[in-house]
Amino acid sequence: MSDDVTFTAGVRETTEGPVYTVSGQDWDAMTAEIVGNERVVVNMGPQHPSTHGVLRLILELDGETVTEARAGVGYLHTGIEKNMEYRTWTQGVTFCTRMDYLSPFFNEVAYVLGVEKLLGITEQVPERASVIRVMMMELNRISSHLVAIATGGMEIGALTVMTIGFREREVLLHLFEDLTGLRMNHAYIRPGGVSQDLPPEGLDKVREAIVWLRRHLPEYEKFCNENPIFKRRTVGVGYLDLTGCMALGMTGPVLRSTGLPHDLRKSEPYCGYETYDFDVPTRDSMDSYGRFRIRVDEMWQSLHIVEQCVERLEQPGPVMVEDKKIAWPAQLSIGSDGLGNSMEHIRHIMGESMEALIHHFKLVTEGFRVPAGQVYSAVESPRGELGVHLVSDGGTRPWRAHFRDPSFNNLQAVSAMAEGGQVADIIVAVASIDPVMGGVDR
Amino acid sequence: MSENDSQLEQSTPQPLPPHPKERGAFGTHGSGDTSGFGGLVRRVANPANLAAGTPRPYGSYFDGVVDTLSESVDGGIEKVVVDRDELTVFVARDKLLDVVTTLRDDPTLRFEMCLGVNGVHYPDESGRELHAVYPFLSITHNRRLRIEVTAPDADPHVPSIVSVYPSNNWHERETWDFYGLVFDGHPALTRIEMPDDWDGHPQRKDYPLGGIDVEYKGATIPPPDERRRYS
């Protein structure tokens, strides 16, 4: 190594040639002194603030132009699918809610719809449980899109969009905590219904959140829609037309940015979506700007659906199937010594009904059996089609649970979107796909 | 093994096991033994795989789709299973490419999207232990369909359909990674989730989950795959 190397972090020899590590401020020196005009292969990530988590991008650069881009994933693989094969069907919810951590309710609903289809109890799920599921999913769609817009804005320097995005999301996470007990990873939606009915003041809190969102959602449009810097960074960037989307199996906002109004809530309604009034927003610009506009429009549509849910939830009703061989027996409540089974339930199983005690014991230790077979159930998550392939061998645990996560599929489009563009545009293109690595790697 | 082979050779459809309602959702029959060790019988993981298939008519759009497929592809369809309003077509692996090309190109089928591929491991089905399951979606006709291909453990090869459905690139890498299914013709079949130098294919049933005992308030709790199982 020559002595006049000015970059700080150094260089090491490998079988593929020298590998240089740059640490910031020294890029010019390195390219001028060492590389000259040769093409450079840059490894971006997996620990990089603008790659949306642990995404690794391998870029071949010619100056500032990306000639080849490849995405590397797998840094967040936790074996959730394998683990689910060793737990009961009910416990599976606790695992799959952690996959795509920005849209936990969608993971839960997709999985639970599959389990219910295997059990053949889809029709028996109470109306109120379905409405609660829809409300949770749509609130979740808003909070997920908020993060997509917030982090996407942050990555192109729109820091205010980031701060207001997380401010609104915080309102929703507080709401989730009030309704389900947890801000994230709720495990709230269970086979047969939901784990708990809404708390007494739950609907009022939802109404408060709606008022807050109605007041603050217009800010995103005001900040970004006609902002010249925002438009210059996003218009025409991350271009992918309908042919590309079809070939790459893209779904969600990326597909809808080509003008195709494909939305599973309309084409294959589940949880009673056919009874709600809402539109499927599309754009035909096929770029990051169009996807941003779609996300904002979808938040308004989701809010509209949530309002319809609140109206329907004013009537009380059961939130779990009647079948005592499937319905989770216990209800939690907060006593003087902390969270535990409700006194009413304890009194029932210990003092009144031997059958209830047996059901409680068997359901909690063994779980219920699910008839053998396989199903595929899909929901429209904020990122596209989230599909679940479940195989049962007739036992109390899944034989196989596989999630077709939209982020995993959609990340394949990074190459098509980024190649031929500038380095800085990759960030915008990735942000417009909105991948969540927890879902990608599972 | 031999017991299983004879099951495969039987041509008559085998009845599915009774719905849990008929035998009690908790699975107790006979002695009422609840220990989980009472009913040690060898199970077939998914009886629909071994049965001869669903007889016609299948209902819904299924008949038309299967007709078109069997007309276009010569002898590729092994059997058809219709279960829970879902259509599964078992396809011989050497005909897979023809079948998916028809699915994509035939105007009456037009399945624009292949939603990936998923492996399933059935160690008890000798000669067809590894299954590759492809869900398809037709946006034009708003239909779904599942193609299932099997391969023996001894020869884990399935043709890659990346040339027809480019979106399956990563999905096939994932299935190779987790099951060791080799997708012949894939442009770059490398591991995607596990590290490049990983040994084994972790989603296979013969690959242990792993884990260690955990002590809690004096009691020792074994790892999940060593706990008592009820099925």
C-alpha cells in the first residue's frame, strides 16, 4: 500500500481484489487516488440508515450512475415459520404478528382466516369480530403508510414529514395499546374471533383518533404534493410499468401506481369488505411520486372505513365463535395483583362447570385439532398481497405455515427500478416499495 | 416403507379422516388417555396427497380450467384435488414448464401472477417426500389455482419456472434454501435467507428445531421440539 492513501478506514486485500472501506468525507480522495475511472462495486448496507432496516444493496457504479443493482436479504431471518410448526394453532398468531412488524394485524388476519378456512368455521365468526378486524386492519394500514411516508421523506431530507409521520403514528399506537393491550405484536386476532372485546371507552378513543387524523392528514398533502424539491426527487423515479409489475408479481401501491385498480378487498372480499363503501385509489405515473399519492389517498379511504366500523360497533355482540372446542376460554382482566384471568372466569371453571375447566385445560395445553388439508388465504396488506399457505395434518399444530410476504416479492423489483438511474434515486425507489425486512426474512 | 408403498399403489380413493367434530376436537378416542402417548399410530400427514383425487364435477370454474389444461398439455396432470373451495392440480414435474406456460398464455386461463412457490416436506410419503406448491392468481378472471409438484428425497429436482414467471426467482431460492429442492434452470440458485455456508435445509422435518432447556423457578422446561406433543 502506498503511503499517500488519505482515507481513514483502510484497505484490505481479498481474493477478489482490494476492498476499500470509506468512512465518510473521504469518497473523493478514494475514487481519485485508487480507483480512477474504473467501475466500482459498492456495498450499501445491511446497516445503513436509508435501506429500511437490514437490507443490503450491492451496486455497480459508473460514476454516479448505477449500472447494476442487486438486493441481498436474510439478515433478519428468525425462523418464524419453523417455530410455528412446534406450537398450537392459536400460539401461531403470537409468532406471525412479529413478521411484518409495521402491519401486525394483517399478518394475524391472513393467518387466522387460513386457520378458520381449514376448520370450516369461516361463516361462524361473529359479525362484531369481523368488524373489529376490519377496523384494526384499516387503522393499521394508516399507521403503516405513515411510516412509509415518514421514513421515505426522511431519506430524501424531508425531516418534517418524518416527525409529523411518527407523531400521527404514535396516536395510533396509543390507540392500539388501549384496544389490545400492546402497541405492536398484539396477537389480538385469534382463530374464531378476537381475543378480547373492545374496552368500555374503546370506541370513544377511536373517535378521538379519527378527529386527530382528520385534522392532521391534510398536512402530508400540503407538505409534499406540490413541493418542488419533493417532486424533483420522486417524479419519474423508481419507474416500473404494468408489464414489469406483472412479470415481477408486484402487488399493492406499486401495482396500483400503473393504473390497475387491483385490490383484494374488492376482488376477493374477506371479513365483509364488500359491505363497506370505499374506493381503490390509483395513479398512472408508475413512479415513486404516484405511489406516495396513492398511500395518502388510501389513508383517507381507510379512515372512511374506520368510521363505518365505529358506527357498526355501537351494537354489542359476541367477538368469538360459540364453539367451546375452539373458542379461547379465558378473558384477561386487571385485578389488584396485576393482569390475570378474570375473576368471573375463575369462578366459572373452579366452582360451576367441570366441562369449562376441562375445556380450558385442554385448549390451553393441547390446543384444538384442525382437519387435514391445505389452504391459501390472502389479504390486501399495505404492501400488497399477503398470502398464507397452511398445511394441516389433522393435529394440534401446523404441519407447515408459509407466508408469501409482499415485501419479499416486491424487493425483487429494486434492480428493475434502480438500474440506469442515480445512486440517490435508489433510496427513493426502495422507499416507494416500502419493504419491511421483518416480513421479508421472517 | 412397504406399508406406505402399498398405500401409494392403491387406485381407489381413500376416505379422509373424520372431521374432528366426529371424533371430538380433542382427539380422545378409545381409552380416553390424555397423556398424548396412547395413540401411537403411524399417520399420513396429508391424506389428500395420497387419495386418487376428487371426482368430477369439481364445481365453480374448476372444470373449465382443468379441461383447458389437460387439452393443452399432454398427460401432465396427475390428479386434481378440490378441497375447501380451492383447486389443486398435481402435475408431473417434467410437464411443469408446459403447464405454467399454458396457464400464463392461454387467453381463457390467463394466470398473470404466480405468487411464489412453497415447499412442504412429507417424510412419510416415500417416493414423493418433497412437494413444491405454486399458488396462481388470474387478475383478468379473478380466479385462483394451486399447482403442486412432487419430487423424491433421493432426486430433489424440479424445473425452474423463472423463465415463465420471473417473480419466482427469489421464491425458488427460498425453497431451495429451506428444503434442498433444486430448481433446474434457475439463473442463480443460491441461499437467500440462511448464510451461504449453512449446512442442511432447516424447514425439512428431519431438521431439528434446536433449543436448550430453560430453568424457571426450579422447574426445567425442555425446548419446544422436545415437549410433549398431542398429534
